[in-house]
Amino acid sequence: MLFFATVSSCMIMISFAPLIGVIRDELGISAGTASLGFMSLHAIATAIGCFLSGILFSRIGIFKVLSAAMLILVVSNASLPWFGHGFWPLVIIRVIEGFCCASCIVAIGPVCANWFPRREVGIANGTQSVGVSLGMMLGLVAAPVLAHWASSWQTGVAWLSLGNCICFILVTLVAIAARKHESETASVEAEIAAEIAPSGSGLSRYVFTLPFMVGILCFAAGTWTQTAFNDLTPGYFAIAAPVGVGFGAVTAGKLFSSVLAAGIIGAIVSGILMDRVFGGRAKPLLLMGFSMIAVCVLLLMLPQVCNQRPFLILCLVLTGAGTPFVNPIVLAFGAKSFPPSVVPKVIGVWGSVSTLSQAAGVTVGAMALRSTGNYHLSLWIVSMVAVFGLLVALFTPNPGHRSVFLSSPEVEEVPSTTT
């Protein structure tokens, strides 16, 4: 249920990115203003929505919140042919969609806690990560294609609401079927509460430690580069020179889908490398990921790369693979570096900061585009943030650092033999 909700929501989330040039021309505004209004404010709304969704999930329930989010997404996105012809009406629609899309991103936490045994939590998280990449990849391709074949781009994007309409029905059916399992989820919740309760306010003990500071800074840099690159680069490929490259919306969407496809493959490869090659150490992969992002983003501004399709695709693939060499690895690093009772709180703080970093990345990129009139400064900023993450990653401690934390009396040794 959550996989399909994530795919359909991310299609709407990214749908405006390859159409920025078309929307700019119709409204008579600059590309920077369009990106700031329709992508940056959408990202800020998503960040705020992540915080609000966590509160609503605990007070109302997962299924009710997801059902409401799917229904509002259907209504708001389907209203584009009637209300999507002015700047501020479009901004309002995008802000509403940002709040709703956030619920699918945050839902993976309570869904795993309530419905999945511990041995399957990693698979569930990975499935949602694939859903995010797949949804964005499909949205980048489908939005310009539908806009081309429909009577207007508003009508074309409105057709994407069909996916959320199906998901609304799916959420309702799953909610009905899940009622008989409420007694089972109660036992899972009791298990989690028993594990977390002893830690009390123990998070404060780790806030200023090296693993915490490295993790939060690397995660913020990773989400900044990923979101800014995903939101701004499709417009860079679509819009004509001197603002962008001038491939057109359809070609830009198809080219950029290689970034998201590489992200899916990279997520699998990075996990194998961390466990089988680097012995659980995160530092080599973080350095590799940030290096690929920093270098390849700069190469995209060279005419020699943009005019040679194999070189262009190679740079896009390496950039897309760089992101899963950072964000999932940072989360795995956190799980290995802190006591189990503190890990949910640590990841929660990192996630809150990362949502603000995402919004800041898109906002700064859009403002740079607006002030300069082209995408070069925006891409330079993405590369520089990756360089910052690279410098921070140099201080990443090995997993053995966790032995310092395990001396805490709240963590008990596991007997070597059981009877």
C-alpha cells in the first residue's frame, strides 16, 4: 500500500520540474521565479508536512491520514485545468500537494514499527526508497509526455491524479483488512516501548559526540544535493540557452530518469559494498558518494559533456549513484554507532534537519537561478555542498566507536549460548 502511495505521490511531487520552461513561458515569469514558487515552496511545505504528519499519525492513525492525503492530492492536482492558470493559484496547489506528499515519506516509520517484524524492517525501508526513485522517474517522463498529448500542460499533469485515486481505494481496502491484526500490532508496540523506555532522555548524551555530528552534517549535505539536483536539473536540460541546455521537456525527462534508475541500483550496490567489502565501515562509501556528486555536477556544465550523449549519461548515472552512497549509508552508520534504544531518536533528529536541508537546497538554487538568469550558479552550489560533505566525511569514525557507547548500563551483553 505504502509503496504504491509513494510512487503515485512522488510522480506529482516532481511533475513540475521538467515543465518549468513551459510554465514560465505561459505565465510570463522567469525560470527562477517559477522554480522558487512551484518547487522551492513545495519543498518547504513538504518539510513542514513531515513534522505535522508525525503528530497526526500518532493521534489519528496511519490509515486515516494516508486516506485523507490521497484524497486531497486527487482533488488538488485534478483542479489544475480550472485553477492552474495563474502564479499564486499554482503556488497554493503546490503547497497543498507538498503537505500531502509528506505523509507518504514519514509513514514508513510508524508502518515499520507497527506492522513489520524487526528482521523485515530493512527490506521495508528499502522498498519505500525504491518507490521514491521510481515515482520520480515515472513523473519526469510521464508529465511532459502527457502535457504534450493533452490540450494543455495543466490537463496532462491532472491525469497523474489517477494513480492517487487508485491508492485511495487501496488504502481503504488495506485499512479494513488490517483491523483483525490490531491485537498483533499491540504486542509489537509493547516490544518497541520496552526497548526505548529505559533510555529516557539519553539522547542528550550523544548530541555532541563525533558520530552524531558527522552523521547529521553528512545527512544534511546528502539530502541538500539530492533534492536540489533532482528539482533544478530537469529544467536545466529542458530550457533553451543561455538559461539551460535546450533539450526540451520530453528529452530532459527521459535523460534525467537515468539519474533515478542509477539511484535504485546504487542503493543495492552500496549496501553490498558496505557489508561485504568495507567490513561495515561507512567512511569509504561516503567519500565515494560525495566525490561523484561534486565532480559530475560540474562536468554537466561543460559543452563537451552535454554535446556527447554517452558522456552526458555517464555523468548523470554517476551522480545518481552517488546519492545512495551517502543517505542510506548515513542511516546505516547511525544504526551501527549508537545503542538500539537511542537509534530511533537519533535518526528522528537527523531526519528533521534533513527535511529543512532539502527545502533550503531548492530555495537557494532557485534564488541563484533567479538572480543570475541561468543554472550554472545553482549547479556550482550543489557541487560545493557535496565538497562540504566530503570534508565532513573524512572524520567518520569506524563502527568500533560504538563500543564506547555500549559501556552504558542500559545495554546488556547477549549471552554467547542460550538454553
